[in-house]
Amino acid sequence: MPARDTSQQAHDHQVRLYRAMSPEQRSELALRMSDDLRRIAAEGIRTRHPDYSESEVRRALVAVFYGAETAAKVWPGLPVPPP
């Protein structure tokens, strides 16, 4: 499924590059992309809620990725801040 914000030519080139990578390279790329996504999401929470402590940002981030119920189980007794 091609991305809506990428030309077909760019998409095809990107797929060729991914296929040329070793499994280790693809795994490393996936980990970096995952880290980037968490960092960007946390920055979005901080931007929307500059008054949040780092603990609140972390709890809100867990709620975004895993759901509020999971965040509440990880930190019982603490509120789950809205993202």
C-alpha cells in the first residue's frame, strides 16, 4: 500500500532499499523508528501540557501506546493524565 504523501517512484525506491538491507539492518531501522515515534509523541504531550512532570508525560505516553487501563495497572493509584 503506497503512502499518500509519497510518489509511486519514491515508494518503489524505498521498498528496493528496504529489500536490500540485511535482517539486522532492518531490525536496527525499526528500533530507531520506534524510538523516534516515542520521542515525537512525548514531545507532543509536553507541548500540549507544559505543566506535566516527566512522570506524567511517561504515564500519558504509556496510555497512548498501550491504553489507559494498562497505564493504570503499571502505576496503581496514580491518575492517567490525558495525552
